[in-house]
Amino acid sequence: MWLERLIELDVNRQRLLAAPEPLIAYGPPSETRPAIADAFDIIIAGGCFGLIIGATLATRYGWRALVFDRHQVGKTHRDWNISRGEIQRLAEAGLFTEAEVEACIVAEYDRGFVQFHAERCVIDAGRLWLDDVLALAVSSDQLLAQCRHKLLRDGRSQCLDQATLRRVQAEESGVTVEVTRAGRERLRFRGRLFIDTMGTLSPIARQLNPRETVSYLCPTVGTIATGFAAGSAADEVDARVGEILVTTEHAQDGRQLLWEGFAGRDNEFTTYLFHYAPVAAIERLSLLALFETYFETLPSYKRPGAGFAFQRPVFGYIPGLHHVGLGPQKRTATHRVLLLGDAASLNSPLTFCGFGSLVRNLRRITHLIDLALKGNHLDEASLRLINAYEPGVAIMAAFTRYMVADEGEDAKAVNELLNIVLEALHRLPPSARTGLFQDCMEWSDFVKLMLQMQKLHPNIWEAVPRKLGTVYASAWLLNFIEFSSFALQKRLAAMTGSFGQGLREDFYNYVNYYRYALV
């Protein structure tokens, strides 16, 4: 099963550069279709993040939801790490009790670190220690099983396994979704809103954004294994420490490889190997090829001990979008259709598979969906306001470009720049390092980071046009202007309480209310 899923993802990545088959049609259907099998308030494609969103909308707000997946609703091919403060958002969103949240946690670390290879680099920053960043290991199977149970328990909502999306008919009065089940049976469902959480390779995302769905991909592979050598040496496993980002060598073959390592339950240790590349370099994005490198180099990262054994693989693609212009430039909605999660790709790749972004925004997004349904704000202009876009995330997305090893570039270039970033963070308050790796960096910390980097390496800004190019360098300046404006408005709103007093149950007021983080 795992090999089939891996090959499917690996083959389908080629579709990112191909014209998608249009799945959305508008207006009444022009041909006879099968009868409607059932009707729901919300129909969600994608059984991972979509199940979390659907379970929240059903449990907290009482909406009737259908969640379907081409494989199995409630299964994914990787586990998650997150901070304790972030995981509590699941309880705040009304999805879980605090006890249910705790039941999903399989390990907790005292602290974690980031460290980059520094041979021949101008600065050796050493380890940057972090508190409460990806400090919890979460069982995705257990969390998603709880979500599925909550979705189904009152009998009003449904999950549909082995169902592949074939068509979305967006009409004025509703949306009709057609699927084939197990490749044969054709079923049609009626709803008020369709939500696409089909991930990076979503055909709907590509239909709505024919020029560029994502700017970068981060192919990620690894395993959950037991029996690594235990200890505090660099190639041994310390179960109380999380390894958040680590490089062990400079770039080779056009790839700067990065590692992650996190302990789990019962002596399990999960290791990930990944790199960043532009989508245009599709030949460098193979999961199968990266798995070959993973097995060849794993012993140099973590040394197997007595009784070493692989348990199962983990793999996937993490998307990154370079924002060119002010606000979210990607089209994340159309009439009665909304893109969320990796299908929208509005989070930074530093959130590691989008789980952190989803959890941080779950309360806001589900509340706005609830208000949109109640007020019938299901047009494109309204739905585009429901997303995970944040100006701070947009400006940090440029860091993704600096982690790409460009052709003809010095092999040490990526590590050299990353060591400068780490050294600058060493000199700043802990809030700066936490904010950077949780995609919630404050404007003042960001400015301090930039000034520290310039102080450490006066020529650092020469890398901006070289790495970003003219278009993206100009976009970065626009992102900074937007980030500055957002920070100012947020400060003024907090001082005056302008969105917190006399707030009406109005969709557009709540968009502004949540935008400035006053709840």
C-alpha cells in the first residue's frame, strides 16, 4: 500500500506543469447525470485536513458534512509535530476537549535545536536552541480517528472512502459534486459549499491558477524506525530533544539536503530528509530518487544500533508559494468553491506540512465558514476572505528561496547564509526565534533580525537580487510594506478595541475582527 501511494505521488507531480482537466463547471448541467444520492451543507474533498475541518464544522457548528477521499478518510502518510500552545487551538476551535487533545500526543521534548553545517563558512553559528517549537509528537492516526468518530457520531454527516472527484457543478442555488467510487460507481451529491483540501496536486487549484499553483515544492521522505543508537552524540538519538532543522553537509547535485528527527512512542524515532526546489525543476523533485539518497545517507545522520528495524515510511510534498503583490495573489475560491490547506498553499513551508498553519487558523476559518453559510456569503469575493494568508507569512516565504541550491552556486552558499540567520537569532530575544519557526514573527522582531544579519555580514543584501531575481525582489519589498501596514493596523486596533466593541454577527466584521487577532 505504501509503495503504491508513493509511486502515485511521484508520478502525479508531473501534472503541476501540465494543463489540468477542468473539473469545475458553472450553471446548470448540460447533460443528464445520475440522480442525487444525498444532500449536505458542506462537501469536502480530501480526508486528512478536510476531515479536521469537516469534523469541526459538524461538531462545533452543527453543519451536515460529507468528507470523501480517493483512498481512506482519516489516513495520512506522515505524523505531525507541533507546539503545546498550538495544539490547544484544537480545543479552542471546539473540536476536542483538552483530554482528547492530550490523548493524541505520543511524545514531548524538553527542547529542540536547529544547526547547519559550517565547514568553510564565514560564520559557524552552532546550535540554536528552541523551546516549545515542534515540541510535541502527535499521532496523526489517532487524531484523525477521533475526527472521523466525531463527524459520524450523530448520523447526519458521512465519510466516503475510495471516492475520486470527477466534476463540480457550481450553480446559483448550490453545488453538485460527482464522484466515482472504487473506480466504478458514479455518485452525485448536492451541497451549499464545496471545500477542496486535496493538497499540493489539487486539480481544482491548478484550474483556478493556470499560471502558477505553487512556486516551490519540498519533497520529503523518511521512516519511523526503532533501535537507533541512543546518546547525546550528533549521530545518536536523544529522545528528550527534537531536531528541527539540521544539515550535515553542503549542497550536492543541485540539492541542499536537510534533516529532521523526532522521537515518538515506544522507542520509535522519525527521521525526515528533504530539500527545496522550484516547481520548474520538476526532475529534481522525485520522492523515489530522494528515498534512495535517504537510505544511503541515514547512517551518517543517525547511527542504527542493536535491534534496529524500520516500522513504516513517511513521505509527501510540502508546497511553497512566492507572493507577488499585495494580499493573497493565488485564487483560492470561486462561486461556492473554497480551497484550504495545501490546496491553497498560503502557509509558509516552515510550518512543516501545513499542519501548524491549519491548527493555528482552524477556529478562525471554521467560524468564518459558519458565518458565510448563515449569511449566504458564498460568492467568490466573500469566500476568498476565508484563508490562512498572513502578511508575516508572505514575507517569510522568501526564506524558502534561500534554501534552494542554485546551479553554478558555491556548494556552501545555502549553509553560509543559514548560519548567518542563526547567528542573528542567537543575538535576539527568544520570541524572535520562536516566531520565525512558528510563522508568527512580530514586525519588530523581523526588523531586528534583518539589521542583525546586515551587521554580521554587510554584503548580505547582495544576495537578495541574485537569489530572488528582479520580480521576486520587488515582490519582497511589497510584502514588507504590507507587513508593516498590517502591524500598524493591528497595533491601533488593539489600542482602540475598534473591532472588539459592539461587534455584530456580521461576516465582514468578523473577517476584520479575526484579521487583527483580537480573539
